[in-house]
Amino acid sequence: MDEFSFIDAIKQKDYKQPTLVKGIGDDAAVFRSTSDIVATVDTFVEHIHFSLETMDPFHIGYRVLAANISDLAAMGSEPAFYLVSMCIPKSWNQQALEEIYRGMRDLAAKHRMDLIGGDTVSGDSLMISITAMGYVPKDKVRYRSDARPGDVVFATGTLGDSRAGLEMLLEGQECKDKDDYIQRHRLPEPRVALALGLQELDRVALNDISDGIASEANEIAEASGIELTIIEEKVPVSQSFHQFTEKQQYDWKLSGGEDFELLGTVSVANWPKVQELAAETETPVQQIGYVREAEEPRVLIQLREETKRLTKSGYTHLK
Amino acid sequence: MDEFSFIDAIKQKDYKQPTLVKGIGDDAAVFRSTSDIVATVDTFVEHIHFSLETMDPFHIGYRVLAANISDLAAMGSEPAFYLVSMCIPKSWNQQALEEIYRGMRDLAAKHRMDLIGGDTVSGDSLMISITAMGYVPKDKVRYRSDARPGDVVFATGTLGDSRAGLEMLLEGQECKDKDDYIQRHRLPEPRVALALGLQELDRVALNDISDGIASEANEIAEASGIELTIIEEKVPVSQSFHQFTEKQQYDWKLSGGEDFELLGTVSVANWPKVQELAAETETPVQQIGYVREAEEPRVLIQLREETKRLTKSGYTHLK
């Protein structure tokens, strides 16, 4: 494959970001900003993070960019640019590659993001690394260290769906709403609209749920030095989620990961405002717990009959 | 290897950039700028772009970041931040990995750059992708499209050395100044000081010499729509470079690549100023040709007895 013709094939004809000074075509891209800039990188490797057995190339591109956009949303920022680095085995043809880019472009267009750089090299396994950048007004960055005792803990959307979809694909199993679960796995929608809506608030602690809520809650607890309690039966799940075994439900909703929903905490006073913003942005949001002072940072899970400690990996043990 | 302990091992204790708002430790990094921002990504794969036969892990890290910094310099910008994405085979141990990071850190420190993000995954082959960002004052970005008829064409440093060093390493050959050539290959020094000095000028066309001057000159010619002539005997080479065969000299200095020097064009009126800035920044600089109007963009090479057309790959043919 000719590198230059490939670059021409994936290069955007028009750029959407008014702050872009120079896109693809020189030694580097240039942009101009009066807002703070948020930057993140995520890397995905075939057979580890994705597989052609469960995804088409289009889904792969879409999902890799979704993971990056979700990180930008978790910082309260508006997606703006992305750069793509790809390592491609010789066995892949140009059409499949263009499908990966088409998947990215499809999601990028929804958020008016521009592809401003990239590098494509040959290698043994398919690897995609995306650096994404976004804008956030000064002092509106959302840190995981901003949770405070007394806060309401909330989550968006439903959890465990992506994992359920993956399991259906891997096991070739049937279930109710199978297509919906698979869609959640292949084409996740990061919660940008709510994240931007929350800019109205002075303080919100935010994480995106990429590794499962057990892991993200622990990150907030550690960064903020607080005790975060999750009430198990409040964790939002899809209507047909109860068809799965109790163990599956429990594992998938707490540790399934890759739902790319948001986990956050706000003061009780601001909780109604969050609900209002959620309604405005058509984002399902649910209180799932609360924050308390802690001698040591930790996450508790309040089950029907007892409260246990919840580790990053989703394992529970006595307090 | 535990991902979290590894991140702790490579995380900077102190950040150098005053514009950094948040470094590693949340969903993404945050910085604040009043200058324009330049962003570039470069990806390197073991056995294709580098090999442990010719480099230590320290050199690999150093050189990958050097390639990125060179792109920033070619845009006239000051290096500020970098994010590292790495794919690591299980056969690599943590010590070798930390050496790669130490190589990057060593070069980063010279330019006061901060590591603000990264992602490390497992895979079959070692791959390193760096996204680097720099600052440039508004309207001081250096495009390859800014060459004009009448311009002086100049190059920094000496060309062909990196390739000579690589050949010595691969062939296990001896030569005069062998260590210097090997050093140029393993630890290239991007020309940041001169690039920043040139900010005084209104117009400079710049490219960094990563793929060889034949390739870079053609990029300037095409982007600017001009004819660029290189005078072969003016192309700067090291003193002991004449020890190599005529064919080696010719190939290496025109197409060797990875010298990470700068190729530029400025008006005749500004050429003395470039020489002055070169002296101030202790950067060797040499006029190597001139720019003329062209019906079709092209690069010519003026040999002792004739002038030929020079293609991107370094191949010459009749005009």
C-alpha cells in the first residue's frame, strides 16, 4: 500500500473545528485555544482489546475513538481533535483499514472532531493508538479527587451491557435484546453531552467507566481520600438484564467495563441540578450511593443484607 | 508487570512546564496556552525502525522522542509535552522498559518537556508511539509551503552521518570517527535552538530531514509550487565522510535520512540574519541551493558537470 495515497484516502476534506490552524499535510498540526486543553492517549491491540471474531473493522475504529472521547468527557471537556497511530499486519488490506477509519470518522463527526495527524507502520499485529484532545473552560476541569463527604454518588446509563454483548458474541448465545447488548459493546456512546452540561456546576468529581464501576469508584475514593458506598440494587441495569444469572449480573455490572458511562459525585445541594441537566441532555442518571469521611480511602458495597468492602477488581470482603 | 507500579516508576516527580495544569493521574492531562499548539505523532516498531542489534533500549527511547521533537522544531515550535503509547512483548523485562523511558526522559529534560500521559499494553512486537506537543507564537508557524522564488536554500549540521553510523553497526565495519557516526545514529539532536531563533523572521519554509534531503526538498517544492535546486557539492558532510565510496556518500547524504537536521528556505535579504542566528545558537548552517519559479514543482540537483532532476527517493534522471 502506498503511504501517500492512503493518507489522501483518510484525510478530511473539510475540517470542523474553527480553532484549527493547520491540519494534516506538514510536519505537524497546529491549533489555537483560549480554553484549557485536555489530552489523553489510549492503545488497543488485536486479540487483546478487540477481535475480528466479535467486531467488524468499522466497530473497531468507532470503539477505540469512543474510549478516548469518554476520557475527555470524564475531564468535563469538549472533544476537538485526534491523532491516530496504527501498526498494521501485511495480512490486512486497504479496504479493511479504511473501514477502521470510517468507524472513527463516523463517531468523530457526531462530536465535530477533526483528525489532525497520524502515522501508519507495518508490524506483526494490528495496534491502534489514538491521542485525543479537547477543550474545557478554565477551572471547569473535572478531577476524580474532587469527591467530598456528604456527596451523592451517581452513574449514567446502564452498566454491564457491553460485557453482556461481548459474552453473547463470544459464546454465540441467544438472549432477549441481544442486538442491543451487542450494539452497546460495538458502538458505545460516550457521555459528552452531560459532561458539558455539568460545566454549570462548581464542583463535580468524575470518572468514566472503562474498567468497571468497582475500579473507577476506588480511583475516586483514593484520589479524594474518602469512603464511597455503592448501593448494589441502585446500580442501573437494562430492563432485560435480569435474564442473566445472579453471578453474571453482579460481575458484569460492577466489573464488566467498557460501558463508557460516567461515575460522579456532587453535593446534595447540586444533585437536583444534575438531574435537571441529565433531563436536558437526555442522559439517564441515577443516584447509586453516597460519600463519607474515611480514615482510609475505600469503597463499600451495600448489599441487601450486609455491607462489604469492594476492591478494584470487583472482589468483595468483610470491612 | 503491575501496570500501576510501572506508571509510578515512569511518572515524573516534578513537572517543568509552567503551563501544565494536571499531569499524569486522572483520565487525561490538562494544560493552558496563549500560544498556538503544535501536535505530531510518530510510531516506531522493532525490527522495522530500530533493533536491539544496533541500539540499547536507552537509545531507542531517546531516538523516538528526538524524531518527534524534530517535527516540532520543523514547525518552529518549542517542545512542551509528550504522551507515550507502548506495546510490549512479554519477553521484555521491566528494566529494559525503564531504560527506554530513561532515554526519553534524558532528551526531554534538555528541552524542558513533560511526560503527561501514556498507555502500555502487551503485544507480539515492541512498538512505541509518541505524541508530542509544542508552542509557537501566533503567525510564526513554519510551513513547507512558504518557499518563494529567489530564496536561499539552507541545511543545518551535516547529512548522511546517521546512515553511516547505522551501516557501521550493521556491517560491523571499522571507519574513522566511527563512534561519532554511531552517536549521530543513536542519539540525534534535533535543531530546536535554531528553529526558535528563526522566530525573529517573518517567513521561513522549514522541514526536518527525517527521510533524507531528497524527500524533504521535494515536499517543500510541491507544497510551495516552486523549483528547488540543490548544489551537490554544497550539501554539508562530516570531515571524514569522504572515506566512504562515492556512491555511499551520494546515497547517504541525499537519502540516508534520520539526521534530524533542518532544511529551509529564506529570502536573500534574510539569509545574513539566518547565519547570525545560527552563530548565536551554535548551529552549523550552510547554503546548499536556491529557489526558482517553476511551471511544475520539482527538485534539481546541480552536479559538477550537469544538472539533473532529483526524485523523492533520491533517484536522479534527466530534466
